[in-house]
Amino acid sequence: MEIRGGVELPARREDIELHTSDGLTLVGELSLPVDHEPVATIVALHPLPTSGGFMDSHIIRKAAARLPALADIAVLRFNFRGVSSPRGTSEGSFGGGVDEQYDLAAAMDFVGERGLPHPWLLGWSFGTEVAVKFGLTHPIDGAILLSPPLRRATDAELAAWAASGNRLVAIIPEFDDYLRPAEAAERFAVVPETELVAVEGGKHLWVGENQTRRVLSEIVLRLNPSALPLPETFEG
């Protein structure tokens, strides 16, 4: 079958709950390769809840649908506090990018409890702010930032990633609504180690199969490069 759109490839999928230190229960899903252990783990942080972001925002949903089968990558995705999706509704209310630090901590606790290997944060838009502000307090290999606005995260919080030992990858669309490649180069200069990827023709929402494939390939390049190039068809 051709891999595109909403195709969901085989995986071990489990509905999960995360429990925050401030007493909330969040809903989510863990997707694992079918018949062996993952080589790395994505912890997905979705776009802005007040603008419709949730665990099914399409790049995150497609990562969970494809990457366990195509690249042996585990994908943990969840709804931030107060957010609803077909999976259900997480307790609480929008925390303005501050209280969501407890949601991230609950997800990382789950990663530790399950022994999931080589965790990377995958933030998209609002999710990148949570990753930049609070990611360094957790044992991660790095963070991949899709369309980072850098509105809530301060320069000081960004600069803390310099020489931290954690990889930082910023994937910047040419026609982003908030932060385009030239400005991104200036903002990320405080972290010289940043891998800046400017995507020609890219837009903030990464709409279309070509942009989806590009983003997923950039993720796999960091987590399991031996799985590249990602196939466009799947048998099984």
C-alpha cells in the first residue's frame, strides 16, 4: 500500500494515562514496533491548545502512525492539560506554557517507568516552547523543534541549551507565520550547536504529503538514520 495521508501502519498501540505532580490525569497513547523493542523514543508535545492543537495534530499523529513500523521508533503522544481529542480529555485547564511543565514531567516519568530508550522531545509550535523552557530538567538525548515561534521561551532559556550535551534541532519553514530562517539563525545563535534546518517552501502547519515526509525524515535522521530513506509503500 502507498504510505500517505491517514494511513496507519502496524504497531503495538496502548491507551495510557499520565499523572502529574499537581494532581491531574492526562490521556495519551504509546505506539511501539510490533515485534521488537524500539531503538529510540519520541515524546511529542503538540501545538497551541487554544488554537486547536492536540495529540492528533497531523504531524504528531502521522509520526505515531508510521515511525514504529518504518524506523523502530516509539512514539508517546498525549493531550496537554484541558485538551480533548478522540482519545479523551486531559484534566485541568490551559496553563499558558507554564503549568505544562508538569505535563512534560509526567510524560518523562512514564518514559522512565517503561524503560523507553533514547528519548527525544518533539515539539511543534507551542510544544517547542515547553521543550525549550523545561526540557533540560529531564534525561533526554535532545529536542526537535518544528516551527518554533520562540515567543514564550526567553533567550536565557534558549541559551541554557548551549554546551548542555543535549542536541537541539530546529526545523524552520521558509514561509513560517512566526519565525523564518533568517530570524531563526539570529535567535538560535546563542546555541551554536543548534542544527538549523531551513525547509524551502515549508509553512507553519506542514500541510501536504511532501512536507510530512520531509519532517518525518528529519526526525528519523536524528533518531535512527539507518532507517532512511523512508519507504513510500508498505507490504504487510
